[in-house]
Amino acid sequence: MSDFLEEYATYCKTHGRPDRVELMLCDANAVLRGKWLPGDDEKKLADGAVRLPLSTYAPNIMGEEVEATGLGIIVGDPDGRIVPVAGSLKPVPWAKGNVAQVQVEMIDPDTGEISDLSSRQQLVRMVDKLHNAGLHPVLATELEFYLFKPRTEQDAAPTPPDRSPDAQNYDLEVLERTQDILDDILKASELQGLATDTLIAEYGPGQFEINFHHTDDVMWAADTALLFKRLVRGVARTHGMEATFMAKPYADFPGNGMHVHASVVDRDGKNVFDDGTDGPSDALTHAVGGTLDTMRDLQAIFAPHMNSYRRFKPLSFAPSAPDWGFDNRAAGVRLPETKGPGARLEHRIAGADVNPYLVITAILGGMLHGLNTKPALPLPLDDAGAEPAETLSADWFQTVERFAASDVAVEIFGQRYVDVYAAIRRDEIAQLTHEITHVEYRTYLGRL
């Protein structure tokens, strides 16, 4: 691991030797788990002497091991050897002291390779499939989040910042009033190399959206989405605020989404979605058709948690059906441009609460499925003769079971990962749906 030691030495020359290095492993829920390593112990990491249980890749959202995954104490909870992700060593400007962070993966002792439990590796495999077919994806993501006042109880509802209008959509004064925290978010993003583009005030009180630049480094696009979530929450705390990417933190205001813009270029760098005509090319319509055909089977990736399903609402900015349109934000898949180098689709179903590696893998897998199978495409929403598509399921359990039984899901993620992911979701369903809610007590207890 001499490459990491060289990267570390270069980092120290630029930023000084850190007091600690935060080792960050992304689990299936996109929760970052890991360890703090003393800043003078870099050789230990480089030599592979830092370890974590392999089950760290696959806990439930509460952080507990899930027996049905076949991981954890039932098999002795074996360790994996931690390896740093090249190029991911970055400063943590919102932390106290001189702190660095680095993304890590784990080597499976049985294979000697990065564990197939890694959601990051799922995306590596999908990109390799596309490259082997002579296709090179280009991506950009958009993330929505809310800022809110700090809470004193973990189960307390959020309260919007002072002077936040109920509808602050594109409100420049909101940006001005929040300038200090937004400036620090953008400065931290720049320091960490996250390629931010536009920042806007979104519709809900205290809600904002960040757009990132398009890139042909698909892994970095996914890394950027993951790291930005951590960054925003960290910077918010330094300003006495909280931030969330929860799909639907308020019942009466819009939810948080993660939109993905995707195009594909060939080996010569030409956008394969552009055939020189004014309308959408066959390749573009096939890719759209593939994302629509696979959307129901993969809904458990786009809407992983109980709260995810509160975000879907007809005629809202959170599409709820496998349909498509041109410049139509009510569509599940939107085509912002259909010709030239910017020809692309925008996948609008996922919430901001997702694992970005899995979502991008699912979208690219759907696009590849469409390019290979060339499915027929329904009329766009913009067409007066279009028939409304059946909405996606509102039943969390049903979407998980459909994913678990899906041949398409296995084709994209492999049988083992499908089984592990479904087990994690079933455990979350069992725990959260077992609890009796305050709404039930308020409505039924005194009346029945």
C-alpha cells in the first residue's frame, strides 16, 4: 500500500499532519461506519492491520446485525481487512482540530478481493459491464435537503428555521438569509473536491437543492452524493442547526429527492443518445424503456425505508409512476434534452434517503436492459393520448418481496446481494411496523 503512504505524505504537506483520520465504510443504508485512526498511524492502515467485521456492510438502519443475512455472530462475525479507497483522503473542515477522512473498503478473507457486500462494488461491476459493451456513462446528481432547528429529543419532529416561508421556491432572499451556512457548505465542498454547480432554495421551508456537474467518473459521482450528505450535516451542526436528507420530514411540504441525469457516450466520446435528429433517438427511447420496465422490480432500491413511501404523491414534484415525458417534471423519467452532447434522461423516482451507489447501479442496469431488449415505449405524458401508468406500489413490504423475487434485480446485483438487501429491509419492516404509533393512540384509544 505504498500508494496510500505517498498520498498521505502529499496530504500532510498540503494540510499538515491530521490529529486523526476518520475511516468511512458505506453500509447498505448509505450510513458511514468505521473507526478513528490516530494521524501518526498511517502505516497501520497501509499495511492492512486495521479491521472491521464484514457484517458492518449489512446492518439494519438502526445499526444492528440482521441474522437473516447470514452475517454477524451466527457465523462468528469474522473480520475483513480495511483498505483505503485511492484518492479519497480529504480534510474535514467542519471538525474540531486537524481532521482527515478517507473512504475504505474491506477485503473478504475467503476471496482476497473487496467484499461483494460492498454497495460501491456493485457500481464498479455495473460500470465494467457497460465499458465491456463499449458504453461509457456520464452522470450528474441533484440532491434535496432540509435545514431545521436543533432538537432536544431524537423522536421530536423538525422545526423550520426562523423566517422560513412555507413556499420558498427559488426565493433569493432565503438564500441571502442562509448565506453563512450555505457559503460554508460550498467552501467545504470545494475543499473536498465535490463539483457543485447551482444551489437553490427549494419549495419547502428550509429546503435546498444542490446540483453537481456532469462527469464520466461514475464512481466519483456516487461518492460525491454520499460525501455531500455527511458534509451538509457536519456544517449544519457548526451553525447550531440540523440537516436531513430524509425522504419526507414534513407531512405538508415536499419531500427530498435524488435525481440522476444520465447519458452514454461511445469509445470516441460521442453521445449515443444523439442521432442527429430533433426527436429522441432509438437508443434514448430504448434506455428510457429499460428504466421504466425495471422500475417496479427495483423500487425497493429507490424507496428503501418506511418514510420513503410518504414522498410519492400524484401531481407532485415526486413522481409516483413508471412514466416519461419531455420537459415534464411530473414524469418518472424526464428528457431535458434529446439532441446534441446534452441528450440525456433524468431519473426522478429516488428519494434523497437512498444509497447512491445502489441507485446509480439500478438506473444504469435499467438503461443497459433497455438497450439490450429494446422494449416498446408508451406515449409520453406530454401526449394528449397518453394513458396514465399504474402508480408504483405504496406497500413497502410488497416492493421488498418483488425485489427479492426479481430476475432483473439478480441480473443487476447478483443473487447474494439481493438476498442480503432483502433481509435487511425485512428486518427493518418487522421492527418499525410492529410499533404502535402516536396517531393510533390519539385516534383509537379513547374512542374504542
